[in-house]
Amino acid sequence: QVQLVQSGAEVKKPGASVKVSCKTSGYTFSSYYLHWVRQAPGQGLEWMGIISTTGGSATYAQKFQGRVTMTRDTSTSTIYLDLSGLRSEDTAVYYCAREQGSSGRYSFDYWGQGTLVTVSS
Amino acid sequence: DIQMTQSPSSLSASVGDRVTITCRASQGISNFLAWYQQKPGKVPKLLIYAASTLQSGVSSRFSGSGSGTDFTLTISSLQPEDAATYYCQKYNGAPYTFGQGTKLEIK
């Protein structure tokens, strides 16, 4: 069965960086693009970016440009989210999500369990 | 960027009611529209994609319609387990913007 398993909760100080992983299984990794979505406490869903699992290219939401890097490791079917310059507003649950295809024009059918990142001094 | 606006932001309805949630895109997105359900503390769940296609395993009480800029999610006969927040999302290309959410409570 399709599974997206994320790394555990993180607590970071302002200005630090965090790296969240999302290990996939149960399907052909290169056949589906993956996304990162975050949700601040009590708030809605915010799309952060998409990564091609074939070539590894990524497109980021403008809001995160310069602070975010998304990478993938095809040998372990894992993607990573690197967010730097953390501030309190980055406190959120971060989700990886699989789109239903590999063109960047599909909805998200499977989601990771979420990783809580807390930014606090 | 295209904005996605849902209405209402919250609503309360009774078991058995027919409930409608609306999503409007600031520009046309054809049918590249999905609906998700999120219960408190849970992961979002895909309900509808391509504006009107029911995701496998989702109750037929849920239906979607619309194209272009105006879309609707309908729950035909509300059940207690439908209490959740519902989000629409455009996916015709980046950014894959979500609506602000509609919180549905059961009276």
C-alpha cells in the first residue's frame, strides 16, 4: 500500500534551519510528483512547493523563495524539505503529499502523517 | 496568482440536511479543482478531483460541480462523521492554492 512516512517533530530556535524527510513506499517513486504543504496552528493549508521525482527540479511558492530547498533521493524514495531562517511564524505541521500523476496537474491523493516544527527561543 | 475563495467560512447544519459549500477562483481554472476534508488532528483527505470526480472509497453523499471559476461541494444528507473543515484547491499549475477552508459543524 502507498505510504508516506515523515520524520519526527522538531524544535528549533529562530534563525535556525530544519530538514524534514518524507519516505515513500508502495509505488514507483519516479511516477508521481510530490509536494510540501504546511498548516500553522488553527490555520488553513498552505502550499509550499513541488518536486519532480524524476529530474529533481523543484518549484517553490514565492513566499518561500530563497529560504526553501526541496530535494529527493531516488535510492531511498525519499524527499526532503529544507527551510532556513526560521521564525515563529514558521511553527506549523508540515505535510508531504503525492499528486496523482507526474505532470504537476493533479490533485493530492496520499499525504504523510505530518511533522510538527516548532520555532521558539 | 489565482486566489481561491470559499463561502461560507463556517456553517452549522443538522443530520440529514443537504449542505453546499462554494469555491470561487479569481481566474478560470477549467476543472482543475479538488476538494479535501480535514478532521481535527488528522491528515487532509481527498474527496473530489477534476471538480466532479469522486475519489475512490469516498461516500457517494459527496458530490462536486462547476467549471471555470465557480465550484460547489454538496453533501446530500449530512452525517455526524461529516463534521470537519473542507478545503478547495486549484491544481492547474503552481501555485497550488487552497481556499481558506469551511468549517462544518453538526447541530
